[in-house]
Amino acid sequence: MGRLCETEGLTEDQTEILKAVRTFVEERILPVATELEHADEYPQEIIDGLKELGIFGLTIPEEYDGLGESLLTYALCVEEIARGWMSVSGVINTHFIVAYMLMKHGTEEQKRKYLPRMATGEVRGAFSMSEPGLGSDVSAVKTKGTRNDDGGYTIDGQKMWLTNGGTSNLVAVLAKTDEGADSVYKNMTTFLVEKEPGFGETAPGLTIPGKLDKMGYKGVETTEAVFEGHRVSADQVLGGEPGQGFYQMMDGVEVGRVNVAARAVGIANRAFELAIAYAQQRETFGKPIAQHQAILFRLAEMATKVETAHAMMVKAARLKDRGERNDVEAGMAKMLAAEYCNEVVQDSFRIHGGYGYSKEYEIERLYREAAFMLIGEGTSDIQKMIIGRSLLKDYQLKG
């Protein structure tokens, strides 16, 4: 059987890691994904298997007991995992972002404290920026971190859309503080908040009310977080310096957008696989529907979209791995992959006909999951704003 989304120039280690993940997806995820998704059941056995594979420490440096792999390796693994079940890739996404922020911006003490345990999955990360009244407008953050007499902080406010909000025990939380410059983007601080896994009061002054009921993205929990007088010490400020939170979070979001692009490619790839298989089995007017030109053309367009989105995602990941700024490329990859994912999934749904509307067929699940790609890590309109503003700077008229 042919495969889309092959990547050239991979090392032997990268190839072996991807091979192991593909085998895991085929044997441990695809056979149970739809059943667990319909039950909205947390995939604990799958997560335990990913821990054994070392996925939670994939990008964490070897000196902190991780595998020390690149963003590209991680994104390719996410692509494979999302092909099996997108929710599983969501379980590791925010964990990965928090680990990345610690690697890039954490103090040495913070790295030593958390990264080795994050590499094994003992410490699981969640990422908290959004609030009930804001999403893309990060400047409107209302959660407040107030300096205490002992040098620590008290956090008050309400956060929204925490993936892994229940199962995590370390949350990177963005809050406004009095320190920093007058600019609204320089008076935000990222706090490393420790809590117990679960729901209810998971730490003094921190409540995780419960799971939010969602159209798709089942299995993995999405929650609120309510801070009412939650106290943290000064050494829980990421990087040890207040006022840097916005830039730290945006750096994390950039790699998160590459991740979401990879997830979208994985979903699209699976939808294409289901469509081309079904089109060769289903017959109308005396022949398989794949032999009808309308279906054949649709399959050709679907495969082209999957490959194009994959290539954009790989480019954005490689730029970041080289230490170059990739906000435009990450935005392009995320926007294109998300839009193409929805188009490919919808085409697969149409090829399946009435059966695509049945919960017995996998495409029904993918149809609901694809919609999340349009909003996760920033909507397509936000990506267009980021891309357009950067292009105006790059192509500014002279004189």
C-alpha cells in the first residue's frame, strides 16, 4: 500500500523512531480509537505505551534524560499519531509546549527540577493562556499575579481551554503583573503552577471544575482553571524574570502551530486513506466508484493537498530547528494544513456517501475532529494577520 507524507533527508535515528511510532499507531491506536472516542474515554493504555516509546521526552535534551530530537522529528511523530487518533496527539502537544518553554526560557534550576521528570511522563504539562473573554487577543488577559510581601505571588483569575487540565500536574499560566514596562505586552508573566492531577481543588486556591463537553477532540480532557488566591513562590516565575510572559508564550505558540499543522496533516492523510480504499470497494453502475472520473479527480486533489500541507509543515519545523524565526512559515503551515484538512475530510465524507454519516465508519469521527484544526493555536484569520503584517514589513516600498 502506498504512503503519502514521506520525508527526505532523515537520519537513521529519525527513521527508526518514525517506524516505531507507525507500528504503534497501527497496532495500539487505530484498532481502539473510534470506540474510545465515542465513549469519551481517556486513552490510558495508549499513553502508557507512548511513555515507553519515550515520546514525552522526545525533544528534551539528553542531559535532562530526554532523547534530544528535533522539532521536525516530533512533528513527524505527531503526524503519525494524529493519523491514528487526533486526541492522542493533543495529550502530548501542550506537554511538549511547556517542555519547550522550559528548555528555551527556564532557569537551570527549573530545568533540573522538571525536565527529567517530564521526559518520563511523570510530570505532565498543560498550557494556559486563553480566558473566557479572550482567545486570540492575548493583550486582554485579566488573570492577575500580585506580588506578596515574601517575594512570591498570589494568582487570581479564570482560565479556559486547558488541554490536559485534569491529568497534568504542571501548568504554564500567563498572568498580568505589576512588574515590567508600560507596554501591555511587557507586563505579563508566565508562572509554573504545580497541582495534583484530577478535578476539584487540585491545589490551594486552584480549582479544575471538570471536563468541558466538546463536539470532537474526545478522550483528552479540556477544562477551565479557577484561581482564587493561589500562591506561588518567586522561583516559579519562568526564567526568573517577571514581564517576559508574552514573549515566552508566543515562542511556545510558534512550535505549537507547527504541531497543529502536523496534526491536521495526519487527519487529512487518514481521511484520504479511507476514501481511496472505500472508492475501490464501493460499486455503482457496474464498476468501482474510483473508476468514475469525478471520484478519481477528487482523490487526486485530496492527495495533492495532503502532500502540500506536509511539505509546508516540514519547512516550518526545519526553520525553527535551525534557530531561525518561523512565525510566518508556521502561520502559513498551520493555516494551509487546517484548511486543507477540512477540505480533504469533507471530500472523504462525500465519497463515503450515506455511510459517512454513520458512527460505524471512521470518517464520522474525523469529520468532527477536523473542525478543531481551524481554531486550535489561532484561527486561520489570525494566521493571515500574522502572515500579512510580516509580508508588509518584508516588501515595504522604499522612498
